[in-house]
Amino acid sequence: MRVARVSKDGRIGVAVSTAEGVRAVFGDAGVTDLDALIAGGVGLAIAAKAAAAGEAVDEADLTFLPPLVKAPKIVCLGLNYKDHAAEGGFQVPEFPTIFGRFNSSLIGHGAPIIKPTVSDQLDYEGELIAVIGTGGKDIAEDKALDHVAAYSVFNDGSVRDYQMKTPQWTVGKNFDDTGAFGPWLVTPDELPAGAAGLKIETRLNGQVVQSASTSDMVFDVPTTIALLSTFMTLEAGDVLVMGTPSGIGLARKPPLFMKDGDTVEVEIERVGLLVNPIRAA
């Protein structure tokens, strides 16, 4: 199933994509709060069932919101594609290179990514998301995918000069309105195991700037879940942002950064298309 958190005419709701089109239900917090459903161990089935019984809607009339906004943790992987590590002059990591994002940085499909006034180095990073549906500690790798509730698309908008101000990347990865997420949460039954072997592509103003396969990740989804759970308890609702392929703007000569008026798209085969305009603060 494919479920999204949406709004229409000021009403918050959930939408489900069906073979007959998109349907949605609005106003009932018991089925529209996807964070609460996943955190409560219910998953997305209740929301999808309610939306399927709701009104038929035109996708163009919907405002897509970030699917989740209260994740206990947003854990991001850096340098998780070999070519991306190489283009930045880094060694391929032997253990996941992780950093955190905060919910305050998230926006949805169609919302503007904001270029801050303090920097002209706003970069794109197309990435796969895995959402934890069942928490745990010391999760076995061969059981790890049983803990995934859904997959989605992310653009890890990065303010590069602020990212490099310190050895930790947190500042450059957490500017407001730079973490684009969505539009859909896609349940694992719709995809190959671990969302492996899917084409991931980023386009800036229609030009392909990143293109790879999710099978190119150094640490795939089950390996990442198993490794992370050796040192922290994963919780239902945690969001894992699985790293970006090569082609980032910083590594290009000359560098290619996003500016006011641009449009950036991240598309992952069978998962979805995430589109955001760039606007100056």
C-alpha cells in the first residue's frame, strides 16, 4: 500500500493510492496521525483502509505533508555509496557514518526547500528512507526487515559550508525547510526485499545529477538496522535515511549548488517521485 499525509482546504488527512486513483479521509486523528499509528505498533493498514473508504480526490488538489513529523530518531547515513565517498575524498567506511536530523527541518513533497541567507552552498542529496515499524535491540540481520514498516524518498538538503564548519555535520544538515520527505510511505510488500535493486535518480532543473541503484549502498537496510541496534534501541517510528549516491553539487567542478527558482526532483523506482522548488529565505 501507498499512504500519504495530506491536507486539502485546511483539513489534515491521509490519502491512499489505489488502482482506481487516490482516495482520502480528513479530520479523524485516529486514522490520520501516521506517527501515532506506527509508534503504537498498528502500522499503516488502518489509515489505508479508512482512506480507501473516503472521498475520491485529484492528487493535484492535495498538499502533501511530511509523512512523519514526530519520529523518535532520524538517523542519517553518510558516505554510504562507494562512489560518493570517493568523490569527497573519503575512505569507504567500515562502520556506518551516522548523523542526526531533527523533525524541525522536514518539509513535504511540493513545499519549497529554503536557501538560507547565510550561505550560497545549498546542495541536493537524493536518498532512500526506511521507517522502523517494530523496535528492538540487538536485532539479528536475518530478522531486520521484519522491523520495517515502510519506505519513502528523501532529499537531504545540505548547507555545505556550515556542514564543514565542524567535524560533526549536524549544523549543515538541519537548516529549517531543507529535509524534503515523501510523498508516499510504501509498505515493504510493494518492493523488493530491503528496497534493493531500485533505480535512484536526482534531477536539477531536469538535468540528471545523480543516478545509481539502491544495491550500490555500502550498508544495506538489514545490515544498517542490525548494526545500529547493537548500540541503541530502535523505536517504532524511527526514520533511517540511507545515504546518497555520487554526483553531489559540492564535488562538481565548478560546484553546482541549488538557487532560488530551481526545481529539484528525487525519484526512486517503485517508491515515488519527490519534487521541490527552491526559494530564497
